[in-house]
Amino acid sequence: MDKEHLEKVKELIQAEKANDARELFNQIKETESIEYFLIKGKLEQKFQNWGDAQNAFLRVLEIEPQNKEAQSRLQIIKGILNFWNPEMFNP
């Protein structure tokens, strides 16, 4: 049942229905699976909850250290968090 829900959450995220995805995801019992944490990370990314997204992708890497998607998404988040625009400091 939870696997079906995870698939539905993934579909909702892809359809840009993040609020519906979050509502359904919150009904799913946490599991120690790569799929669960990848979807959690993607969902947190949609809401710009960078810390929670990072934690979810790091959890994926604890389970599967070579997971390319988690590595890639962590790099994207690092880029966002490390972005520095010097124009912001010029009055």
C-alpha cells in the first residue's frame, strides 16, 4: 500500500501538485528505503526546505553511497545555498 502511495506522490510532484503530494506523503509510514527518502527530499526541495531536503538525500547516501540522483540533488542544493551575488551588497 505505501509503495503505491509513494508512486502517487512521485506523480503529483512531477505534475507540480506539491501540496497534494505533501498531504499524501504525510500519510505514509516512514520506511528505511531509498525510494522513501528520495521522494521526501524531492518534496522538501519543492517547498525550499533545504535542510530537510539535504537530510533526506544524505540518508539515501547512507543506504546507498553511490546513488547518483541523491549526489546530484545535493550538489544542486549546495549551489543554491552557496550562491553569492555581489550586486546584493552594492548600494
